[in-house]
Amino acid sequence: MTTRILTGITTTGTPHLGNYAGAIRPAIIASRDPQADSFYFLADYHALIKCDDPARIQRSRLEIAATWLACGLDTDKATFYRQSDIPEIPELTWLLTCVSAKGLLNRAHAYKASVDKNVEAGEDPDAGVTMGLYSYPVLMAADILMFNAHKVPVGRDQIQHVEMARDIGQRFNHLFGAGREFFTLPEAVIEEDVATLPGLDGRKMSKSYDNTIPLFGSAKQLKDAIARIITDSRAPGEPKDPDNSHLFTLYQAFSTPQQQAAFRAELLDGLAWGEAKQRLFELLDNELGEARERYHALIERPADLEDILLAGAAKARRIATPFLGELREAVGLRSFRSAVQGADTGKKKAAKAARFVSFREDDGSFRFRLLDASGEQLLLSKGFADGKAAGQVSKRLQAGEELDLRVDGNAFGLWLDGEVVAQSPSFADAATRDTAIERLRAALAPQE
């Protein structure tokens, strides 16, 4: 089974070495898995929440797109697009907003942190809070649910947003699905072994600390940044401690086990820090050199990048456009050219469309299935000794006899004359089970 994986990349900065090791490199490697259907998008709508500098957002979109392509993302295997090129995303955001509880959004970490900060400062709790910040989880839910992603790799601070996407998707399914699961409920994936690189001062490499190493700066810029890595005062010839060296940690993230072992031995033997930094520079320059050339070639040809991203958007919209049409239909935003069905008419049509399918097992017993309008199985009968007995039970059900349905975990059984004569499949959860019961009752409702 193919697993759909979706990752969003916020476009508010220039990628650095820490981004490459912690997110870009592992994601590109994962996209090569033949069992993965990978979606990567530039989350430029999200960027508007954090940044009001148009030039910075535009430049970041360009640099991030060029970075991922230069690092080896294969757009024939992965779907790579800009969020803002998918008009179905904001429309789905509104559909989901209309089923999202305010109490759920009140609990979002980013919103709560802003409120707490305002309260501590003696400000109005919502001072400076935009609807973009407040509704961020709904937009993220739309990103995920539009493409029915199975897995969403995120940092720990984003787990809550994936859980919110599950809650919102489940609510929509319950209200409008009529037994259909429109949205796959996503799973947050936390990769515990993802590299977190130290910056020049030993703290986590971050633009906020101004301690980053440029990913695709010139060789001179790379060498100058490495020269600023803080080391201890041990002189050449004195043994160094690799396990407490930020420089060695950086080296480990890009070297083979054999290279690591050799470098460790040299440090223990008293390799000078200046020479050690030269070794790190050579390692990184070798790792990034070809990708750097591809990156700068792409930056100089923005029209080519535009074509690649628009092609990715077209690929994504082949999924999004028809799916949004189904969702619009589900909530009642239907064309006047199609038949308008009231609630009662819908039930009658569902009842007429439901059908019984009888069959004989290999052991000679007779059974029947009840299928709904879409062909989904609602019930599977027990085995009967002869076809006549199975037919009599199905006729009683079609005649509108009162249903005795009894819940059993995430499934339910149909009882007649004091015994269970048919059972439902096991559903994903209680809400889906209850929706199936409603569909069953509608399908077998007496005709007027």
C-alpha cells in the first residue's frame, strides 16, 4: 500500500545547514521510497501570518524552491507546489472553519502563548492577535486533508496541529459524510533521529541566534563561517575532546563512520583546531559543491522555477479540484442544474439504491450482504442452511420490520427473533459506526 506523506515548508527565511541536515535531506531521501507518495509545498499563505515584508516572502519562496530542487528533489516522483497556487486550499479552509469549534482553536499553543504574553504585559489578551494566527490550525488542516495525507512529519511543537486536523476532519465526516469518510485522519510522525545541528556558538543552529552556517553561500562564505565556530583553548598537540566539541558534532552529520573514526583519532592525538576546521570545510564543500552550483543556476533562472512549481500545482489540482467538487456537493453548494433533493427524498433514494446480494459459501451455507448506494457493505448475514431461510430474513428487512440493532465495540449486530442474524464490519471508531447505523436505518426505511 502506498503511503501519502505531506510536508509544508514555511517561506520566511533562507535555508541554512541546520535546515538541510534536519529536514531537507531526510525528506528528499524519504521521497525516493517507492511506497511513498510525497507532497511537498511552499507554505506561503502561512508565511503571511509571521511576516509582513513582501520582498522577504518573495525572496524566500525563490530560495527555498531552488534549495529543494538543487538538493535532489525529483518532481517526477514527488508533488512539489506552492500553497498559493492551489485555490482549493482557501476554499476548503472556509468549509472546515464552519465545522471547527472555537473552543478547539482557543487551545492552540501559538494563540495561547500570545494571550499569555499579553496578560503578563498588562495588555488586552488579544492585542496584536490576527485571525491568521488564530485560524492557523484550520489552514494547516486544509493543507493536510485536501490531499488525504496518511502521515505528516512535524516537529514536536506541531503535533497539536495534526491532532486538530484529525478532529476537524472527523467532525466534517460525521456531519456531511452520510457514511462516507471524505477525509483520511492523518498521523503525526516525529522522527527522533533527525539531526539537530549546533550553530557557531554551540546552541541550536537558528536564524534567531544568528549562529547559522549558510547552505549555499560561496566557498569563502562557508569557510569564514566555519572559522567562527567556538572551540576551547587547547593548543595544537594537546588532546581534544570530540564528544564535547560542536565542531565534531557537525562533522559527524556529514561524514561516513570511517571518516568519523579517523577524525576522532586525530583530535585525540592533538590535531589543531585550525586544521580541524579546515577538515570540516573540505567535507562540507565536497558535500554541497554540486548542489551549490545547481542552486545558483536555478536562482538565475526564476522563470524555470516558476514553470516547475506551476507544473507541480497542476498535478496537485488534478486531485484537489474534483475532490473539492465532492465536498461542495456534500455541504449543499450544488449546481441548480442537478436535481435538488430534500432530506426525505434523499432517504427514499438511498433506500431504493440499497441492495441485497445473496451468495453461497464453499461449505454449502447461504448468506447475504446488504450494500448501500455506493456499494459499501453495511451488513453480512450469518450462514443459513438453505437459500429460502436467507431469503425470508432479507424480505423481512425489506418490508420495513423494526430493526433491533445492538452495538458491539466499533461494530453492531442485527437481531431477529432473539438471535443475531447479521453483523456490520468493524469501523474505525464509534462515530463512524453510528453514522453507518443511521445509513442502515435510512436504507431500510419503509416506503410511503
